[in-house]
Amino acid sequence: MRTKRKQKTGDVLPALQWEHLLNSERRKDRAKGGKGPSTQHTKPVEHRMELERDHDRILFSTPVRRMQDKTQVFPLEAHDSVRTRLTHSHEVANMARSIGTAIVYEHRDNVSFPEAVNAQRNLPALLEAIGLAHDLGNPPFGHQGEAAIRSWMEAKENELGGEFFGGLNEAEKFDFLKFEGNAQAFRLLTRLQIVNDDFGLNMTYAFLAALMKYPSSSDKTDDGVLARKKFNFFQSEADIAKEVWSVTGLSEGVRHPLTFIMEACDDIAYSVVDIEDAAKKGLVNFDSLIGYLEHHGAGDAVVDAIVKKATQRHEEFRHDSLSAAELDDITLQMWRVASIGEMVVAATDAFVANYDPIMKGQFNRELMAASRSVQLWKCLKKFAKSHIYNHRQVLEVELKGHQTIHGLMDIFWAAIQDRKDEADINAKRPPLSNYVYSRISENYRRVAVSETNKMPLRYRELQLMTDMVSGMTDSFAVSLLKDLRERGAK
């Protein structure tokens, strides 16, 4: 019997059940009445589970390839060993799959799954898929890109007042004033990627539910509630989000249990590997890191153990006739392996220890914050903030990214508005504006003018611009702005 419980957010929903949470049905099939793909032609035998197909579908998609030229921390980085958004996503996916495997095989006494859901295959596959896809919607230049889009919107509202948003309601306005790469990823996968229908890549309901790190709309964000700190869908995809929740047994403000694991893997990846990358660039070194951990984490068993092990390895390698740079590099690699290994196991144990409140929708913490590695995690984040993210080299390139995105949005917005018929986005334009408008990807334009797009005109105009900007790589954004300015667009 399905029981109901009252949520802190005021939502009431059925108890979470894995039969629904791992629903492998796809939106297109449901829209067809469950008939599935046409069987007119003989299909090859398919040995993959649907959630395994989700991962492969993501892996071979164009947005994944674009992440090779999107910022993780260091924009426009020439150093070929420094991570991009793509390598970061592969590392998150790897850790997430590992945790899923540990849960279904090593923690069967504490976390049980119905036989019908085939958790041994589906859990690791789903976690790997959402780990790979979690950053697909990020604009160029990382989080600075998101901030640039938001600040451009805010500046336009300040300049033009209520006229700029042209009658949009609060949620529709906040979609742009609080622009979120997480919501753009959901839009990309459910709407934009395939242009011959309205289903995007047609992912499973389980995938779409677990991908939503912040299952909330832009007008209902709440810093005090983990699942509402940001938002994960625009109003243009609100109906899809509701459909996903109805099928998987979730509701607004309630996370899929596996989302906590994906978030933990993302936290582990950036807290460790950003430091390793900064060391390769010469911004930090082994001594500065260990000194910081010894000062700020002393007395914590996990931090002390990591410091001791790293220091011992450093001393061992010191006798191998290595240069200072080589010594730092190999020691930090060993430190990275030890730190990630510790935190992955800690996150796994935290999920198991908090399994009941997670399944009741009552867990309002990050897994890393609830793990025995919390002090190590916090120390590494603070070290990165003080020694890396605020470094002049990083800030200089972030500024270039911010200016690039603002420049592109100025040019695209002018071209979108410069048309003979205000009611028709595709109306004729003067030659320069027509050229600029033609540089917006054809599939984005098709979605914007589609008869099935019921969003207000101003919303569609703004979203056409943010779709285009978000889909760019770092270097393409820089080169496109240069091209447009050389052609006379200002």
C-alpha cells in the first residue's frame, strides 16, 4: 500500500518507490500510446537496457562533443592537460557509476531493490548517464557565462523597465533573470536536440527525473531548501517536468534519490581536480596545499590521514631524482587518487546511512556534508576559492568571457528585434540583421517559431537568444563575436 507523507515544502506525494523512480519508458512512446518505434523494418536485436541506451544516446550526442571546448575552471586554456567541461563530466560519470555498483552489490543488506527493476544494471547505468549529462546546458565560460546572461537581462530591465519583459509573468521573467545551466540542460534534452519532433533526445523518465538537481521553477527557489537553491526547468518545459514527476512518483521540490549521488560526485570532482589543474598551471603547489590542510583541517581524522599519506609519498618520490615540477606533479596525482577514493567511499556510506530519509523525501543536505569526509571537502573548497578562483589569471579570462557573452547578446538581440513584422520572429530583416539572425542555429529558430510553441512572443525572442549563446563553445563564442563586429554589427 502506498502511504503519503507531508513534505516541508507543503507538497504531498506517494512514498518513493524504485519501480517508478527507475521507469524506463520514454515520452515519445507514451505519446504514441505505448506503441513504441515502428516495426515496419526489421530491427537488430537489442541487448542493452533502456537506461544503458540513455547513456549511449548522451555519449554520441553533439552537445557532449561541444563540452570539449567549454570551460571547467580555466577558460580558453592552452595547456592540454587541464580539464575541460567534457573531461570533468566523464570523471563525474565514472564516480557515479562506481557508487551505483557499490550500492547494488556491497550494500544489499541496507538498500534493497525490487527484482523487476534490475538494479544491478540499471542503477550504475543511470548514474553514469546523468553524470555525463549534468553540465550539458552550461553556456561558454562556465558559471561566469551564466552570470553574464543574468547580468545582461538585469541591465536591460533596468534600462527599459517593464517594457523589456513585455508582460511576462514572474516565473517567465525569472527564467532569464536567474538563468540556469541546469534548466538549459533539461530543455536541450527534452526539446532542442532533435528537430523533427518535440521530444528532444527522447530520454527515459527515470533519466529526466534523476537529472533534475533542483526540481523547482525559477519563481519558487529557496536558499534554505537544497532542492530549491536553484531551478531545473524553464516555464517552456514546465509541463514536461510535471509529466516526469507524475510518472516517477516525485513532485516539485522533491529530488530523485540518485540525484544526491550525482551531486556528490560533482562536488568531489571539482573540489579535488580543480586543485590538480591549478598546480599544472603553476598557480599552487604541493607545499601550499598541504600547509593549508595542516592548518585548517588539523585534528580531523580524514584530513590528517590524507596529509600523512601524501607527505610520505612526497618524501619517497623526492629520492627519485625528479625535478621540482615532476615531484609536484606525481605527488599531486597520488594525492588526487587518495582523496577521491576516500570521498567516493564516504559518499557511498552517507547515502546508505541516510537511505530512509532520502527515500521519504526528507533529506535536505548534500551527501558530502553528511559524510565523514566533510572537513576534507570543505577545506579543499576553501583552498580553491582563496588560491585559485580569485587568482588574477582566472579573473582576467573570466572577464573576457563575460564581455564576449554581453557583446554577443547585444548583437543577437538587436538582430532579433530588427524586423518588419513585430508579430513574426521570422519576418524580413535588413541585410546585416538578416546575416546575424542566420547565424542562430536553424533548429533553435525552428523551435522558436513552431506552432506548438505556446510561450509569449517576448519569451520566445529571449529564449532564442539564450539557446544560441548557451550552445556555443568558448572559442566559437570569441570567434563569432569577432566576425560579427568585423561585419559591422555593434
